[in-house]
Amino acid sequence: MSTGKLQPQEGFPFQKKEMHDLCVCGGSPATAASARRSNDAYTKMLERTPEFQQWRENAHAVKRFAVQHLDQLLVQFEQNLQKKGIEVLWAADAEEANRLVLEIAKKHDVKKVVKSKSLVSEELQLNKAFRANGIESVETDLGEFIIQLAGQRPTHVVIPALHLTAEQIGRLFEEKLGEKFTAVH
């Protein structure tokens, strides 16, 4: 299944490009050091978990199966949801998906939405669609909330504000939320 054993240097792609980009695009030395610590922890985990490679291969097999049978799995998923009384809406693209969401919001006279972290809503640029239609969107995930306040897009899947320093975030909170910033060194 695998072309070879996972090596630590290729197992954590963050160490290659993103760590360099952190320093180039405003990340701090502390952020880069944190990334190095994460990479070191990942390397140690690989060393003490010999079954990790098999787990990885199993996960890849499940993913391949899901991709190969996606049409059938989606229909099965829809049927299971419908049995529970849930209506499923299908969209061909981001524009149609946003239109469907906005129709629901308008039908219920929604003025504000509270969102959890969602890569799908990022891909759809749902917040932009909400803003364009006078709907306020508030993120519940702290990293996403920081990015929302900054008017930026996430730079990392798990840690959306990874590229910002603590001081930049503190200054942002001061500017946008009126919270006095105090640097702690």
C-alpha cells in the first residue's frame, strides 16, 4: 500500500515551507520555535509508535474507498438523514451553496449567525456572502474569530491565526474590541 516507510523529515510538511513562510510573512521567532517543537514531538511519536505506519496506511485505504464510492456514500448519507426528518440540499458549486444558505436565512429573517469552525464555509466564502447580504457572522473558534477581526483568511487548518504574534493579536483586540493591550515579556 505504501511506497515506503514514513520518515520524520517527510512526515511533517510544516517544517519545510510553512516554517520558512512564518518568518517571511510576519510570524515570530516564538512561533517558529513552537513549530519546531511540534515537529520534534511528531518525530518522537513516530519513533515510539511502530504501528503508526500501519494506521496511516489503513486511513489512506479508507479515504481511497470513500473517494472511489463517494456518489453511493453520499446517497446513503442523504437517505439516512431523510429517515430522521432532515432535508438535504444539493449544490453544484459554491455560488449555489451560498444561495441556498442565504435563502434559508432570508426565509427566517436571520440578522446574525454564530458559526463554528468550518473548512467548507471557508471554501464557500460564506462569511463574505453573509456580509454582502447584511447578515452578521460571528465565529466561535478563537483562531477564526481573530482572523475574522483582522479581515484575513486562515493560514493554517487547525491554527488559523498561526502567522500572527501575540502582540499583533493583542493590538488587534485593543483596536477592534477596546481591550487595552499590555505587553508581557
